[in-house]
Amino acid sequence: MTEVSGTSNKRSEHFAVLDGWRALSILFVLAGHWLPLGPASWQMNAAIAASGMAIFFTLSGFLITHLLLQDDRAGPFLLKRVARILPLAWAAMAVIALMWSEGRQNALANFLFVANLMPDTLMPGGHHLWSLCVEMQFYVFVAVLVLVGGRRALYCLPFLCIAVTALRISDEEVISIVTWHRVDEILVGACIALWWHHRPSSRRTQAGVRAWLPLVAFAGLIVCANPYLGELGYLRPYFAALAVGWSLAAFPMLFDRIFSSSPASYIASISYALYVIHGVLGETWLGGERADKLTRYLLRAPLAICTWLLAHVSTNYYEAAFSRSARRILERLGPAPPTF
């Protein structure tokens, strides 16, 4: 997430700090899946991974809604999202289906991004791709929403967010991979975008108590994402939203520099590929899941190196080719209509 264009200064800013959040989110997911983060009884691996996913989803909801507030054409929106998600996701699913024959019978549900609705259909090596199912279903939903009601229809998303959280509480689903029990983590991002779209123009704060609020909220996210604390998990999306959203208005100068740095931007740029590839490689011998604990952790270094190299190549060569093709098609469709 880098730069967006709009019709006023407040909607044509470089959200560099969000690159840092995206980088942090993928690093948290990798750490939660790969590293020992304390005694098993502390459940810190689950807390760190869930926190990373909450930030990841929140950023996605913000980006999607922000873009649709600028250009509510459903066709171009879906084309951009398909060009961004499908090439690597489908390639990974094809590899998984070929490597693990027991997943072939469920391949169609995975390729159609509905496997999270029937969790036992997620293929070996692709269990983490449930999150792409949630994302793709959300993309289709908001595309239909703006197709029917235009950008004004996006203002129903905050109410839907509250409804999803209420459903989670009613069904006692503190954490789930099923869309209607998880999509509030994306919808809170939509709420941030709507707030940002209408915020009064004001100078960004990098000092004082207000600037530290995003970090306090992020600490709260890690706490409530811990399965040990049970029902606090219902607040997970809202702590993520407060951390990400408030950092757009106020953030300590030191952290602003770190989150806006070139390394953070680079990690953010390959974060999607890192996420997809790490799960696939983790199921191979590099993951060491069938080895003893010492061997498994000795393999973490080559696993990380291979994941990083493949993610770099995928992002900058394989996926980039599809993104360029999508941009050429969009150029033929003409510019977006002006926003008012």
C-alpha cells in the first residue's frame, strides 16, 4: 500500500506508515508459524499469528474501501483484485494439488475460494489460504454492493461490521476461518477508510500522548488475541483498527520513521507472496514437521531464505507481469469519473 490519488490534498497522500504495519503483520504471521515464542501454555504463537492476521485484514479493508471511494466502478476494481490475487494463489494451489494427491478431490473448492466455508476441504500445504477465501468473498461482495448502490452503499459496512461481531458473540466464535465469523477484521478497515475520507483536515501529530495511542492499541491487540484470555478475542478487530487508523493521524516520530522506511516498504511489497509461499514450503521437508524439534528449527534458516527468494521473484517478475497487463486494460477503459 503506497500512494492513492484523489481530488483533494487529504485524499492524495502517501500512506507510508501503513507499509510498516503490513511488514509487521507478515513478520508476526511468520514468527507465529515458525518460531518458539515461549512455553506452549502461554499460547503466544497463536496470539502473535492472530495479531498479524488482524492487522493484515484491517489494512486490506482500508485499501479496498479507500479505492472504491475514489472509483466505484465494479469492473475495474475486480480486474485489479483478480490480477493481484489469482496468479500466485492459483499457482500455489496447482502445486499443492500436484504434490499432495489427497488434496486433488477438494481442489475446486480451493480454486473457487470457498474452501474456508468447509474447512475440511482446505488442501494440505494450503490451510493458510483460508484467508484468501475470506478476502475474495469480500471483494465480490463489495463489488456487487457498489454496482447496485454506488459508493454511497459503502456506508453500510460499519453496520455490517458490528453485526458480524454480534454474530460471533452469539455463536461463541472467538476466532474462526469462516467468513461470517471473521470478516469483521476486514470491515473495521473499511470503517477507517470512511472516517479518513471525511476527516477534517488537520496536521499529523508525532509527539505527545496521542502519538503513542496506536502502540498502546497494538499491545492491546496482542493481549486480546491470546486464546488463553477467551472472550477478549471479540475485541481483536477493534484494537487492530485503533492501532492502524490512529497511526494515520498520530504516531511517534521514531516509529513513523521505522514504519515508513525502505526496508519496511520492501517487506510490505512482497508480503502477499511471503504469506502464500511460506505455508506451501512449510509443508515440504524444509518445514521439518516430521522431524525432531532440533532438526525442525535448524531448517528454519533455509526455509526462510527460500521463502524470501521465491517471494521476491514472484512479486517482481511473475505477479508484476499480470499487474502490468491489468493496467493496460484499465488504460483502455479510460480514467475514473471524478469524485465529489
